[in-house]
Amino acid sequence: MKVEIRHFDCPACGAMMVYSPRKMSLLCPYCGTDKLIDDETDRDKFDLRKSFSNRAKFSPKKVNKSGKCPKCGASNEFEEFAFAKRCEYCDTPLVSDYFQEIKPSEILPFKIPEKEAKAIFKDWIGSLWFAPNELKRVVDTQKRLDGVYLPYWLFDANSVTAYSGMRGDAYYETVNVRRVVNGVERVEQEQVRKIRWTPVSGVVSRDFNDLPIPADLIIKPSLLRKIEPWDSKPARKFKDEYISGFNAREYARGFDTCYSDAVNIMESVIEMDIRRDIGGDEQEINSMNPVFSNEKFIHKLFPVWTTHFRYKGKDYRYLINGFNGRVSGERPYSYFKIAGLISLILLILSAIAYWDQIRAWFGY
Ligand SMILES: [Zn+2]
Ligand SMILES: [Zn+2]
């Protein structure tokens, strides 16, 4: 599918402006002119129940997009679910005007510039224990980080949960224990912890607000979780201007699939609420029936600096939260360094064991 390419021309020199994390506005890389991006406040959330009947329409669809670079005229293919990139030939920012059924409503714009992100990454690599020395060299040769806006679904829900279970209160009982000490059998008294169980039931309620679930398939959720939480207050209404010069992806997982993930998270929070409500020293939950209401969702983009490096034939990825600089990454270990430390520990241990002998050798 051919898509139109959006571009933001500099009012002073006509060059293409890019989003600048440092200024949080559009910036002309040639003449330095900047232009504010105005924010609007109307943000409608989707009603979840109503949207479920439109599931098929809202589900992610793979579309092969291509667009013509407004500067060099070359045709550029977009990767699956990508809607913004830079021209492969002249590096011009390309933002496609095509969106799936649900457009992002909000965006958290980049605030950490690439230079700062690179410094954060170098510090992180430097702080890793047992990282191979060559790793720093691999990272130094990395020219560019990928600045990418990732798709998320954010869910709201109110919940009321009736539960039944058991409350366990600990008490101690003195019991006689037979023991054999030095071949002689003795009876000793001992305190044993026991639990008195009483049946309980009750109701807990909790409201969830903006629970984020990644809608991307490329970056592992376990890595993403480590750069959370996402700041939700500074989010802006989505505008293409924030994307100019960056990569951006559309949702590759539907809101309905992601809602099941959200329900799992909400249920584990509710379970903790129930345990607190039951009290006592131990709790058992026999049944819990959460009833969710007022469920809403919104499609939002979050900023991530990322790259992956190859080290000894394996791919490692790392991420930096583009708003607050939190880092997460996969890392190789240097087995040589670990083996070195283990042999040093063994050496110290055996030195301690032979301490008397060593003292004798040195004449102490
Ligand atoms: Zn300009
Ligand atoms: Zn081009």
C-alpha cells in the first residue's frame, strides 16, 4: 500500500524539522529554528465492552506500507507495523499518514536526547560485573541508537471482589521431643508453631487507572517491564510532530488480547488486597469473584532508546526509557572473569585452612 508521507517544513529555511527531546518541540537541524507543538487536552477513552463487539475491525492487521521520500524521491518500505522511520538513502524523517483502526490518542514524548542516552548506556555497561572487556569496544563502535515509540494499551477498570477463604493465626505449643545426645536418650521440651484456621469471607474493591500493557511483539515484555513505570502525567495528545525523526510502531497485539494480560495483573493485585483484608499470620483464598466495571482503554505511545549488539554470535538488546532514563538490558558474562574470581575465592579459602602452616612458613 502506498502511503502519504507527512513532513514538517521549517518556516525559516524550508528544511524538514525533527522532534527535539531537549527542547520538546520541533527543531530545524539546519538553521536551528524551533516551533512549539501545541497540546490539546481532550482525550477520549474507548469503552471496552462496546469495543469488544468490534473486535475484528480493531484487531491488528499487517499492511505492507511504502512511501516516497519527500527529499530524494526514493521509495521506502516500512517494516511490519512500523509507521515512522528515516529515509534509507538520505536520512530524511518519514512519518506515514496511515494508521490502523485505532489511532494513538496519547504520546509520552522523548525527553532524553540521544547523546544522553548513549552516556547512560556506557555507564551501565561500565557498571556490569563480569562483563567481557571487548563489550565496551563493541558498544563504542555502535554509531546510532534507535529512538522508537512503542505501542501500549492502557486500561482503566473498577473492581469489586467477593471472596471466601481461611484466616490462619499462629500459636505455639509445648511438646515433648525425644532426642539422642551422646548415645543417651533424653526428653526435651520444644515450642512448635501451629496455625488455628477460621473461615472468613468478605468484599474488597479497587480501581485501576492507566494500567500499561505493551502491544508490541519485537521487544520482550520482561525487558520492557524493567524500564517501567511510565510517567503518565506528562503525556500529550498524540501528534505526528513528536514522531518526526524517530521510529514508531503501531499495535501488533490487539486490545482484547492485551486486556487478558491486564486482567491477570489486576487479579494478582486484588489477591494481595484480599490477603491484607483477611489479616492474621497466614491466609488461604478458596474463591474470589472479581466483577469489573467501567472498563476503558486508550492507545498510547511510549519512547524507548534501544539497540542490539552481537557478541560471540548472540544477540543482546538493551533499552532506555526515553523519558526518565531508566535502563534495562540483556548482557553477556565473561566466564573467564567468573572463573578467575572463583579460583581467587578458593585460594583465599585454602589459605585460611592452612593459616597455621603459612604462619609457620613465614616464621610467625
Ligand atoms: Zn530551518
Ligand atoms: Zn530520501
